[in-house]
Amino acid sequence: MTQKRMTRQRKAILEILKDRKDHPTASEIYIQVRNRIPHVSLGTIYRNLSVLQELGQVQEINVNNNFKRYDGNPEQHYHFFCQDCGSVYDLYGSYQEELDQIFSQKNPHKIFGHNADFFGTCSHCINSN
């Protein structure tokens, strides 16, 4: 892979994602980047998010196959999806690497990693009812 340089746009996107814990959409990131770089386009945001994902610096999270959110934490971890408000949260707890081994032993596949999504109602929605 060719070396990708850290452009001003990529740096702004990464800084925004590192500061946010709510897993914003590309459009939400675009609004914040425009505050720093007024003439940036939404297409530029999408292209740079793709590059940053390819470089392993951000994660793309598919929400019900409808839209994507982005996570500035590239480490393996789990997510919680609120079925009421649509928010996405990081779940605290260690990533269970042993699941890869368990399923590798029981299946004829070579497993390199896994994703597990958790669904329910977030504490904010529970407390607002």
C-alpha cells in the first residue's frame, strides 16, 4: 500500500472523532470540519473517512444497514445500539479474543476477528420515560 500523507482534512476528521464518543455520521463530521475548513465538501469527507478506515485509524459502523457512523477508536471493542433513539455507544469490557479460537475449532474457517453488536434501550431513553 502506498503511504498516505496526513492532510489537513484527515487531521481535522481524526481530531473530531477522537473528541466525540457518539459515533457521528459523515454529515455530522462534515458540519464540524466546515467550522475549521470552510470550503471542504461532503465528498472530501467521505473520501477521507474511507482512507482513514483503510489505514486502520477509524472504524465504520453500519447501523441496521441503513447508514454509517464512524468511531475514532480503532481498537477492537463492542458497540451498543439503542433501538429507541438510534444512538450508538461503546461498551466497556474487554474484547473476547478467545471467541475467535472457540469458533475456529468448531468450524472449518480461519477466523481473524469478530464483531458483536448489542441492541436494547439506552439509559437516557430509559430515564426519559
